[in-house]
Amino acid sequence: MAHTTVLVIGGGGTGVGTARDLALRGVDVTLVERGGLASGTSGSSHGLLHSGARYAESDPEGAAECIDENETLREIAGHCINDTGGLFVQLEQDDPDYFEAKLEACHEHGIDAEVIDGDEARNRVPDLSDGVERAMVVPDAAIYPSRLTAANAESAANHGATIHTNAPVTDITVADGRIERVEVGGEANTTIEPAYVVNATGAWADKIGAMAGVDFEMKPTKGVMLSVEYEGLEPVLNRCREPSDGDIIIPHEGEAVLGTTSIEVDDPDDYPKEEWEVERMFEECGAMVPGIETHEIRRKWWACRPLYAPDESGRADSGTGDERGISRDFTLLDHADDGVENFASVVGGKLTTYRMMAEATADHVAAELGVAASSTTATEQLPGASDPAELDRLVAKYSEPQPTDAGVVADLSESTAAGD
């Protein structure tokens, strides 16, 4: 039997970020993750640190959050980030009015954006299509989620948090409107009695909610990613059109990640992984970079986005429709409204804004617990941030390199004992 003030369930970006934020405020925190850190959506993303340009004309608030967090992470996360820069490229068949609307919105919301002509774009990226008429230069970057989550976990542990990996939640007991006990299996194999529980399990959040008798529905969508051999690509390449399949290429040190599809699935642990999706990536990304289909595939993988789409009753809309239209914003669900006083779920969001989401969640929990301390995660640098080798040692301590950054992060798992 173990006791903790706050139990965080989920070891992706938001979970470890929340654990870190609370630990820095002096709160006793325990985090449990069913696999290794970032072994769900975080570590299987395409690895883009958004500038906000992708959302500038459609979601101004989300775009502003992205550029704020983009700048913050550059300051605190060091070698968890690769400052590649980014281009939004307009092909001859793309709507020039859409380009103009995005450019105007970027300027309006504080996102640096400079227009260059097609020749200059090809000068920067020689493999670009001759059909690129112009491009918009934006401060996108690449992010390495294995390093980011491990550094957050280490910061939390340095401030007293307990981190359990390979520790799935198997049962939750609710009594008198409060979570009383949480059974944890795997390597932890213990019962935890928490004062408060944060559910940060992403696409699996409704499954943890159901264990506590709370009913809400996630709407996960799958997407395929391909990592191909590609030397010398520097900027992130975005197709400047309405978001669609195969409209982004992210450089990852000798590789490039191509993404992605967006298809609703019923179960984030069990869904079809279809070869047509792979073919679609080559076809669509090949419009920006002809011949990319000839590059050798290093890895291909699928991930599920943790989307939450409530209908008017506050429940998730499970109907069919345009999954790309579902908000990528995050939602904090206080389950006191559902009859469980010491329980909250954080759903939705993007890896770029994980720290902001974690701060908001920690603010809520701190208020519930009567903790007056404020968040300091926006200014306190992550451990190991200045040393890639140290970051990779931390990855091995808590997990292993995940698909997104497996070609960048040194795999030290066999030589570093877990928990060192």
C-alpha cells in the first residue's frame, strides 16, 4: 500500500509535465504509466514543434498558444528541440487566397512569417518541386518526444516525485464520491491511496474514466507516419492548403518523417493499419518533393490522436464527419461534476502545448488542494537540456527511443539499468 497526494495516470507529455509542475510546487506526486514514457501518442507523433502557422487563420487562440509555447520550449528544452525553421509552400494548384489569409493571420497573432519566391524556396530546399510558386518562412521546429518526456520525468523525480513505468492501472475504487484506491499492476504491483487523481492518458482517457464510473467519450483518429532516409533536409515542409493527408515533412537528422492521415477509430489499441495510407503519404508528400518515394523507409508506424469532441450534452460526438475539423485544443474535465470529487481528466491538445496544458491542470489541482505555489516550469530549464548524451541516458532510464525520434536518440537501454 502506498499513499500519495496526487496520482498522475499517463506518462506522455501532458502527464509528465503535470507531475513535474506539481512536484516543483512541493506537492507529493506519483506517476504511473502502463508502458515506457512516451510509449503512446507522444512518442508516435510526427515530431513537429508548431509555430502556430498551421492554425493561424482557423484557430487564432490555438495559434497564439503554439507560438508562446514554441518560444518557451526553445528556452527550457535545449536538445529536446531541433530549430529547423519551416516553410509553407504553395504549389501551382493551391489556392493563393488561402496563402494570403494564413500570412495575414500569422502577422496578426505574432508569428514571424516572411514570403519568399519559388526560386528562393528551391535554393533552400533543392529537392522542392518546380511547381512551388512561393513559400512562407515560419518558426516551426522539430521536437524529440523521448528526450522531452524523460527530462520532464527526471525533473519531477529530482523534486520528490515517484515515477513508475510498466505499471498499468488495473482497477479504481470509488467510495462516498471520491477515488479511494487505485490498483496498479506490472512492475509497480501496488495499491495507491491518492488524495487526488489526474487522468492524462490521452486517447485512452475514457477507459480510465470508466474505471472510476465516469462517462465521457474520446474520438481517437489514427494517422500513419513514415520515416525515410533523407540527408540534408533542414526546414519543416508544410503544404499551404487546408489540412489534408500527406501535407507535412519533418526533418529528423538524416531522416524525414512524412505525415499523415486522419481516420476515426473505435479502439486506440486495435485498429487496421492499411498499406494505402503509406502509399498516400508518398503520393501527397511527393507533390512537394518529387522522388521522395524512392527514399528508403527506416520506420513506419501509426498513432492515435487524443481528440475529444463533445456534443451539446457535453459528451463526445461519435458521429461521422470531418475528423480534421475536431479541435486540437485541450479540455480539463473536473469530474466533481460527475460525482467524483478528487478526479480530473485532461484531454485533447498537442505535444507543442503540453507544458501549458500541464500548468493549467496543475493550477486546478493546486487550487483543489489549497496549494498556493505557482508554476515555474516556463522558466526552469529541463535537466540534461544542454547535453544530448545526458538526455539519451534519461531516455534509457525511463523507456527507450520511441518511433518519432528513434533515428536521433541513442538507444542505451541495454547498457543503462532502468531506474539508475
